[in-house]
Amino acid sequence: MTWVDAEPDITMPELSARLVAATGVRAHPASLSRALLKAGYSFKKNAAGLGVRTR
């Protein structure tokens, strides 16, 4: 979750790629999204219409 806190606008595919590079573990972006939602993170759009994850 540290990556999401450090870079709140990271996309799920980017997060998945970073996870593979750092640990070798492959996770589908949708699975990561579900895990973040369960951990209390939410997905909100800003005024420009772009999504930003917040906790």
C-alpha cells in the first residue's frame, strides 16, 4: 500500500507491473483494485475527470 500512498494517481496496470518487478508476484489489476477497496481505499474523480485513489 506504500506505493499507493506515495503515488495516489497510480493506475492498476502500473501497480501490477511494479509488483511484478519488485517481488515477482503477478496480480491482475482488477484483483489489486478489489484488495485496495477492501483495505479502505476509494476511487474518486477530480474536477478534470481523472481518477485519483485516496484513503
